[in-house]
Amino acid sequence: MVLLAALVGEAAPARGDDLSTRRQALLLLRVLVYDRNLQARAHGAVRVAVVFRAGDRRSEEQGEEMAAAMSEVARQVVAAGLPVEVLRLPYRDAADFEARLAAAAPTCLYVCDALRPAVKEIARAARQHAALAATASREMVNAGLALGVVRSGLRWSLVVNLPVAREEGADLDAELLEIAEVIR
């Protein structure tokens, strides 16, 4: 828990507003182990799908960068004793995404920023398929995603939309909720 609290409470970089992609990936995997239902939801491996807007070069690059960082971190850690698999999942429209999500059966989604206009559809699909949805945008957490690693003043913080996380099948440990900003 100390490492998680240190990662979340890290000061924002002097230049730029972004927490490194690798640290976001590490933090997300650390957060997942505080889901008491992870083993049951994972079915043998924690599958993390990085969701990006297909056809949007910036979003595709962000998705590739996050998937690479997540894969690098996954080679070094396990989540609750389970191996971590990373895949990229393009978003074109709600129906196509729903079909891809059903086929991929991920445990967790990381949703790239360019998908803000589609966040309600993504959130609905995540709940339907019990995939815990995370992002780096407070706005997207407020709009229906479960987790966010977001800038809060001069620090980074974890935001948990608790009702959504529960709808997605997660049972988050009280220790995690103590260090997070919880939306009830």
C-alpha cells in the first residue's frame, strides 16, 4: 500500500502535466490487486485492453504507447498471482466496440483521452462485460468510468467512481478507497 500511496501522491512534473505512461501502467496494475473479485473476474489471466479511437493518429499513438508501457510492466509484475496480458482494442462505433469487447473479454480497460465523446457508450459496454474501466481523465470518471489517475492540484490522485466499479463487478478493498477520492 505504501508504494501505491507514493505513486498516487507523486508531485506533478515541473514541466508538463502528464504522469509518465509507464507509471500510469504500473499504478493501474497495482490498483487492480485491490479488487477482491479480481481472480474470479480474470479467469486465469488479467487481460488489460487499451482502448483507442481508430483512425485518430494521436489516439492510436497514445494507445500504442500505453500498450507498450503496460506490456513492459506486465513482464516485471503479476497481478494477484495472475499473469497480465495486454491488447489494443480500437473504438470505431458503439456496436463494433461491443462486439470486440465481447470477443476480447478483458478484465480491465484503459480508455485513451480521445474517446471522451464516446465515454457513455464505452462505460455501458464495460459494465455489461464486467471490465473495470480506467482512464487519466477526471471528466471521463465523472461520466461513467470506474477509475482515474488524475492531476489534483500539484499532485496525482486516484479517483474511484464506486457505484460504477461495483457495477463492473469489482469489490475494491477499503485500503485502496482510503487513499482515493471516492465518488459515491
